[in-house]
Amino acid sequence: MEIKYNNGVVYLTPELASFVKVGDFLGVDLTGDISRLNESALDAPRLPHYDRVRLRRAFPFSLGDKYISVLDFEQNEIGLIEDISAFPEKQAQLIRNELERVYYSPRVTAIKSVKERLGYAFFAVDSDVGALEIPLRDVYRSLIRIGDDRLVIIDTDGNRYYIDSIKALDKTSQKKLELYV
């Protein structure tokens, strides 16, 4: 089995890592010669099994299914998933489900109103999870364009909300956004 390294980072492949559900958490079993993995480690040694791992996207806005860092409970990197699609469908779905849980971000489908009070803007929106009110401290920095037609909204608590297509919103919603984007 060939192990791909890059500056101490181990790339996790289906031959090297098997993701499993452990209760409510995502775990991982590392297969093969673990001592060879630890030769490349820049931090804590890798173990053959982890009951709970954390996933973090390196490029959350542009490459959601690529370059996923797999961390142990103490935030030590176990390895990097280059592309989720390389894994068998059942394991890829486990990884995607965990990422959806970690990166919970409702999709905004309409903007009902925008009210400004005491230096905050409050966006009343419809979303795929129902009606929401999104509080923004600095509205111009909280609305981030992703390409020409996508938008991410980051509220005062750091929660993220996505608009998949500004052009797909109704005209009233688009006009409410025009003031800020």
C-alpha cells in the first residue's frame, strides 16, 4: 500500500482509512502499517482506531467535498481526505453527514424584511428550515459574495446562511439585497 505524504500530512484514502459510526459520532479505523504513518507525523502519533474524529473543510466555500482535515478529539491532525468521492458510497455518505452537521447552514429562499436598529441589521428570511431572523453587526462585512451569484451570510454568532443564487430570488428579495451587496 502506497502512502501519500506532503510535508508531514498523510492523505487518507479508502485503502488507509475506514470511517465508521460510533454511537452519535464519526470514528475512523486506520489500516496497514501504522508505524509508517507515524514516521511522517509532525504532531501526535497516529493510533489504529479513533472513536471520535472531527472534520474541517480547508476550503469551505469553494471545495466542499475536497481537502477535508480529519482531527482527533484533541485537534491533532490524523490526515487529510483529498476527495470524498474516492471513498465507497456508504463511507462517503457518513463523511458528508458529519460535515453537514458541523457546517449546518440553512439555505435562504426569500428575504422578507431588513430592519436596522442600534447598529445592527436584522434580516427576516424564509429558508429551507423555516422562517428565521438573522442578526448582523456589520452588514457589509457579513454578506460575502461567492462568485457572481452566490452569497454567504455570517450572523453575529458566526452561523452561516447561504443564498445559492441571488438571481433565483424573487425581485423583492433582490431589491432588499441590492442595498448591501
